[in-house]
Amino acid sequence: MKKNHYLNLICSSFLVLSIILLGCEKANFDDDYIKANKGSVAIEVPEVKELVFIVTALTNYSDSDPYFTYKKGSYFADVIKHFGKYKNEAIVKKFDAGLSITSDFGFAYQDEAYSYEFDQNNFIKRKENFKSEAFGFTNLLYPYIDELQAFADKTNFRAFYKAHQGLYDAQIKYYRDTANFPKMVDWCNANFPDSRYDAFRILFSPLAYANQSTVLLKNNGFSEPHLHVNFPYLDKKTTKSNDIRRTPYVFTELNHNFENPESEKYEDRIKNIFKDRSKWQDVNNKTTSSYKQPLSNFQEYMNWALVSLWYLDNTTYDADTDLYIKEVEALMSSKGRGFIRFEGFNQEFIRLYKSRNKGETVASLFPKILDWCEKQN
């Protein structure tokens, strides 16, 4: 479910900054960090990230886009009650200007915010171990830190964040105790034996909606995927806390760290098969615009086909499994996200998975599903 969050061409105001920071490491995993974090799963509602989510929630863009900010429930109401009178602050206006160019700016700011924290004197500072959450080395939030600081001070943001710690803790508890993230990692490890990671971080906001991403940080021989995700609220379809249909929020970001390296082994073949985008996507669908390249197109097909396999292995009642898989196919279809051949792709991949030989993994099935894709052209 990964979106292409970051701009291919950053506006000129960032050009000098890019040159200055080029060559800086995105992460600093020193020996102490590695010793403290190896094998860990951190789950957080990070404070500066939440500050940025609140600022972006106040923008006119957020008002106009129903999928940019999660506006149901009491938390958003609390945000508006506390911060609504600050909609005209400079940082809100600047973020709104960026969002009016592309929503990718908002997603970038929200993710990059994890590289910052408040110090003991309530000042925003760069973290010691994390420098950038973008695909490049430039932290796109850097030019706005003074204005974010001013906004936090003026609005008494830290008191608001502290007052809602109970909500954050409850949502963290869901990911830790109910979503069964360790089982997802085990499943991916078993099915993609060439990919292994030393630690994971699940980073989210109660305000996040249809905006997710993952970034892999590597340094000093240590690898750590960061999953920037939404919280899977209950809805009319999922009315139980342990409904497995809530797990794709994090599973679809986790599995990119496994299926992307595998698909890159076949990049030349994928480029040839998926070179005509219109055969695989509704090019007029807004969602598919984030997956214009053949490789990212294939990876998003695979991303959600893996959700179907996850359901297949983790539901016990066949009728439920069939229903959940049909929901995935409807989501990805021409009437949904616009991946027009997903149903056939998904059913073929399920068939391959069910009929696989002993010792075959999901990764070993990639050439076979590419054979099927080739025949569709």
C-alpha cells in the first residue's frame, strides 16, 4: 500500500539544502543503539510527528480532502477544539501552500518529523540516531523547525499531547497485543528467506488516514524498516478488535520490505511485461498515479496478493476467507484503486500458492506469476 510520497523534483527552495546535506547518513546506528534495539519492535505515536499531523489537519487542503485526515471520533474533535483557532498561523499557511501543489508534501513532512524530538527544555531538536525518513538524504522538514517550535509554544501542544497519552497508549496496545505483528514478521521471513531485518518500528498518528509508507534505514551493518501507518479503526465491516481485516494497514507496509527486494531481481522482465501501463491500470484513476513505473506497478499488485495469502493462512472458516479475498479484489479493481487485472492476478497467485511444491516459498513463485503476466499481453 505504499505511496510514492516524495517528490521527484523538489522545489528550488530545497535545492541548496540538498547540496549541503548530500552525503549525510540517514541513520546513525552506533554500537550502543544496536545493542539496545536488535530484535526489537518499537510502536510509537511520536510527539513531533503528532505535532506535524495536527498542523496539517488544520490546513484548507485537509478540509477539502476527505482521505487526508481521519476526522471521525473524539480525537479529531479534541484537536479542533484545542487548535482550531490557530488555523492562520504561519506554519499552517506554509504547509497548506505545499499541499496545494501536491499532497506528497504533507506525507513527506509527517514522515520526516520522526527525525525530531523535544529536549528537556521543550525545544525541537534532531535525533541522534535518525536524520531523514525520506528516500533521499535531505530532511524536508528542516526549513520549518523554527515555525513548528513557535506553533508548539503558542498552542501549548505538549500539554495536549500529554493529556492524550492514554489514547495513544491504547492504540499502541492494539498493535502490540492484537494485530500480532510478530506473526506477520515470521510469515514474511518464512516466505522471503533472502530478506532479514534487525528491528522494526511502527510509527503512526490517530489522525493518519489514507497515507502510508515504509522506509528502510541501514547503517553500521544494522537494518531497520520504519512503517508509517494508519490506526485501523473499527468500522461497519470490521466490528471486532481482532478482525484480521484490520491487519493490512501494517501488513502491506511490512511486506514491501520483503517483496520489493525479491521483485527487483526480475526488474528487466517486469519492465518489459508492464511497459504498457494502460493494460494493467486505469490511468485515469488518481490512485494509480503513484505507481506509474512498471516495477512499482507490479509491486503493488504483489503487495495486495500477499494480503490474500495472509488471509488464506490465518483464517479458519473457508467462507470468511473467500469473502475477505473478494473484498481485497474489489478494493483493487477498476471500480476501486484501478488495478484492472488484479482479480485474475490474485486468483492465479492463490492457485500457485496452494499448489506449490514442498519447500517452495512465496519468493520462489515470482517467476511463475510473471509467466502468467506475460501471457496477458
